[in-house]
Amino acid sequence: MKNHNFQELVDQNLSGLVWDERKRQTVLYVVSEEEKPVKKISTTFILIAAIICISVTALAAGLVFSGRFDAVKVAEKTINDSYGITNDILGTFFSRSTEEKSDGTTLITFSGIDYFHYVLGDYTVTVQNGEGVATWNHDGEDTSRLFEADAWGKEQLQEMMRLSAEDHDVTAFAEQARAIAAKYDATPYRPASSNENYKEGEEEAKAAAKAAGRTGEDLVLLATEAVTITYNLTPEQSEMLVDPAGTQLTVDEIGDYMYYHMQEGKPIFTVMLSLHQKTSDDLNVTPPFTEKDGVYWVDVNVETGVIENILYDTQLGGNG
């Protein structure tokens, strides 16, 4: 995302609040000073803390997430709390499906991708009234012996993530996963493709966006704000988010990563935002992976501005 776009977003949401590098340094200084034993809390600290709270609240005030995605966020937190599986792991080795039940509950299932499905299994979270309960189909099975085990849990996933981030490749453990799956005659997991006719209803969705007075730039800004808040990006990381228009893609290629369509009767704008925090001058050298690198697919309802869905992919899990 371009620097001036982010500044415009801040200006729109925080009119009257002036924030510059001097104030940022003041905050860091005051916070560091407050870690030392003091007899009383300074007025300056209270004022700056209030400004920070106002800033965060103002940025989030105009953003609304769908009930379905709210359930997804509860499910991700539940998986982390219950099994120690973080968003970067979910965004590398798992696909996600969501089912809304008639009784008001939502089932979110995280399934190991492709030939990792047997060893990683399925984590299912039942979400109701903002609370989640998680289960794993390998609960109770032996997960010792690292990649020699038939069921791969937290220990294996953390090592898989470390190796993938280091090598940008999964071959170090891919053959073990294939061999175990073959031993149990398990087939790779491939979710039903949602890419067929992915631009269906394009003109109808564009017309809805025009009627709502939302431009493509407006919708990209909403998507960027949603990713920033959902994944707790720093201002620096947020500024580094790139939409397809800011890449070297051709016009036709951009259309595969930023497009309008109808989805379940809703006019949607879908955009892929990418974050790569380190670069390399050598085209033959892959820059090191940094936490939160990858791509974020965002679905925005063009009529209401509601964030219908976000899907994070580290892009580390498909090279084996």
C-alpha cells in the first residue's frame, strides 16, 4: 500500500488528531520510562495513553465484520488457546471451511492440505455466542517421535513451520507425510474448487459499488484496514501491504487478484494484498520469511462495506 493512501486513511478517521515522528518517539520514551519504578503516573503518560486508545478506536470504528468471519476469528483464537496452533501455521498447512447451522452455531473446520491431511487431520471448532470449543480427530493419539509419528500435532507443526520458513520448501518432511498417508491408504485432501466462474455477476457487483459510491480505491483501503486490525499489523507493516495494482502484473493478470463478483447473493469486491518485509537484490535468492509475510485475500461487500471474509496464506506450504 502506498504511504499517502495510509495517511489519507488515518486523516479520515482521526481528523483533528496530529501524529508525527516526534510524538511516536515521545510515546516510546514515556513507555520505557514507565517500566522503571516511579511514585506516580505522569500526566504526560496518561495523555499519550489516551491518544493511543483514541487512535486505535477511531481506526476500527467504521469497520464491520460479518458474523461468519467473527466466528472464524473466535475459531482461530480457540485453536491457538487449545492446541497452540498459530495463524501462520493455519495459513501454511491448513484449508478452512465454514458451516452455519440452523441452531445458530457455526462449525469451522481446519483441514490439513493435500497429502498432509492424514497426519495433520481436521480441527473442528464449534462457535456459539462468541465462544468456541475445539476438537481434533487425532485427539489422544501418540504424537511423539516427531515425523515418525502417525499423527502430527503442535510439536511437528512448529518444526514444519520453522523448516518451511528457513528453506521456503516442505521437502524435509513431505516424504514422511506421503508415506504415512500411503500406509493407511489415505487420499490427499483437496477442497472443492471455488475458482470456477469466480467472476460470475461481475457487472452486477460493479453496478452495486457504483450505486453505493464506492470506488476500487475505497474498497482496497477497507481491505487494508481490515487486515491491519485483524492481524495486528504495525503501521510500518500496513504501509508495506501491496495490492495487485501496485505490482508488475499486466492488466489481465491483475484481474485474477482484484475483481468484482456476486457471492451468495451479495455483491463482493475481492482483493489479494501481499506483504513481503524483506527483499533481495539477487533474483536467485529468496528473501527470508518474516512473521506475517504472505498474501491476504479479502472479500468486501460493496453495498455495506462489511468485511465478509479474510483468508491468510503464508505461501510456504506449496513447495514440495
